[in-house]
Amino acid sequence: MPNTRYFDVEGVSQPIAITDGAEILPLVDPVLKGWEVEPVDPPQPSENPLVSLSIEKREEKWRCASTATGKSTAFTDPVSAICWLAANIVRAQTLENPDLLCLHAASVEIGDGLIVMPSRYRAGKSVLTTVLAAMDYRIFGDDILPLDPATGEGIAAGIAPRLRLPTPVTLDTSTREFIERHAGPRGKRYLYLDLPEAQLAPRDMRLPVRGIVLLEREDSGAAQLTRVEAGDALKQIIWQNFSREGSAKAILDRLAEITQRAPCIKLQYTDPKEGAQALVDAFSDRSPIPISTEPFALDAERNQRAGKARRATLHPESIVSRLEGCELHTREQRHFLIGAEGLTIMALNELGAALWRLLESPTRYADALELVAAAFPEEDQRRLDADLSALIAALARNNVARISRGRRAS
């Protein structure tokens, strides 16, 4: 008969449930550092929902479900399941505390503040964070950074950092030795680090954001730091911000304030130790950062140029219209579209902003394409057609625009 135990987690109103958790329970303390996770009696049937999060072992798989999001998944090892639990506990907190901001980012204490590295696909933020810990710098988090909504300060998440396995072959010997000394729970995909307080900030410790670093891992070349305009950094942070339950405008305003105060730079690197040292040199000594001459591209925009974005060819007679309650805001000379009820934020480029203004009245796609082509005469017509179609599809997916029913071109 299944053995289910219930636990209260600080900051989450409903308990979590772990069924047949002999392999899960020993992982809670090493991963959730400083969290109060206390056993409680089973909830009463009258309570709704009964639990916020659940993990159940079935046929050598750990099935994880969230009542808040309505999503479930399964993992083949307990370390991946505890990883899911840690991320979803923070997610549950943001759902219950709409004013709390939370970024998908790594953060390390250097000098008198935090260097924040927003997540970018396969950019190596966890590896860089580990290298900095091995260099005696303190980690606030390698994946999640809550932000105080009143001050904008970063808050230590109290979650042990993890590395994806296998670790990169480019790691230096001293970092590899550091990892082996502090190895914690190890699964098929991830290795957690068991760090002392000198390398992992205690949960709820706060520090101001001193710098924002956008990572680009290269195949070759020396580490290079270049300045990024605040508006581009804001676009990247908005892309990674997942505290959508609060007011989108309040989120946008708070993050805009942070990017105005903190230097925003791009780190291009091949060797993680060299990249980490470049950050230390820049932020420990307040050395000047060279001004970049190349434009910075948001990940989604980079993929679109490479032809990886989802395309959607619209029929010329399709009617595109705004949904009521959506607003276009400009911060740091960049455009952000806030959806109805303030729950969605989209970063728009100049093409997107021009389209949104055009959609003040419902517009045929053929007319929209003709007007946009006139506004951007330097752009190739076929590429503009593809980009405009993809943009309209993205607006529809994010519930800020509607495409009328109609036949699509084949």
C-alpha cells in the first residue's frame, strides 16, 4: 500500500505530498538549504486543493504534479525529481505572492553586490557560477533569483547549485577538484554541490544588483567583455522573468530601474576560468568596460534570423486585430507590450511596434504587409512577409491579438 507523507513548506499555503519517498526524502535538506520543511498530518478532505505539489514513485519513475499550474511530468531518477520540486516550490511562492519578482538567472556576490547572469540557452551560467565559487566568491543561486519588489535587491534562494552531467571538458583542474570535494546528490543528469556558507549565501540574504551579464559561449577565442545598452539587457531579463502573476507594468518598471542602475555587459568566452576571471577583474576593481560596436541580439531574434523561429504564412484576406486592454510601453528606448489584465509582457522590435500601432483598427494581412513594406523599404519582401507572419502568430499565441478565421495560404 502506498505510503504518503505530507509536509509544510515555508511560504506555500498548501502542503506537499511525497508517496513512497525513501529515495526522495534524504535529498530535501541537501538541496533546499535553510528551508523549513516540516511533516504535518494529512489534509482534511474538505480542504481544496489538498496539496500544492506531489511526487509519487510508480514503476521506477517519479511522477511529479503541480496543482497550481495543472502540469505533471515523470522522471527516471530521484535527483531530477527533487530538482523539479525545488523549482516548483519557488514557482508556488510566486503564485501566492504576486508582488514577488523572480528571474531565471544565476547570481554571484562580487565586490559589494550581485552580478546577475540571466539564463541563455547552453551559455554555461551554472558552470561559470561553479568556477566563481571555486575562486571563493559566494553564490546566491545558479538558476533562480527572487527580487525584493520594493528595493530591487536580489534574495538568496537557498537552493543548492547544480551542474549538468557530464561536466564540460574545458573545466580547469582546480575547479574539478572543488567539485569533487563538494559533491552532493548525483543523478543521471545533474550533480548538486554541497557548499558551505562561505560559497553559498544563506537563504533570504539580500544584496543590491551591481551588474547584469549576458553570456555567450564561443567555440574559440579569448574572453571579452563589451557593454550592452540597458534596453537590450531589459529585453533579455523580461524574456527570462517568470513572475507573470503580478502586474506586468510593475514588473517592467522595477526591472527597468535595475537595468538603469547596474552596468549591463556581454561576456563572450570559451574557457570558463578565463571568463570568470574577466568578471572578477571588471567588477572587483571597477575597471572600465569597453563599449561594444556590435548590436546585441535577443536569443529569440537570433533564432529567427537563423530560420529557426516558427513561421506562419497568413492568407492575404486574414484579419488581424488587437485584443482589448493591451498596452504598448517604451522603456530604455525599447518597446514592451503588456497584455490584458497585466499578466503578459512581450518585448517587441521596431517591426513589432510598427505593427501594433497599425492594428489600432482591424487590418487585412495584405494591407498590413503593404504598409509595413513601405515603412521598411530596405528589407527583402519575402523575408519581411515571413517575419511579419511569425510576429502576428506570436501575438496571437500570447493572447494580445486575434487572427480571424479564414483560409491560410498553402
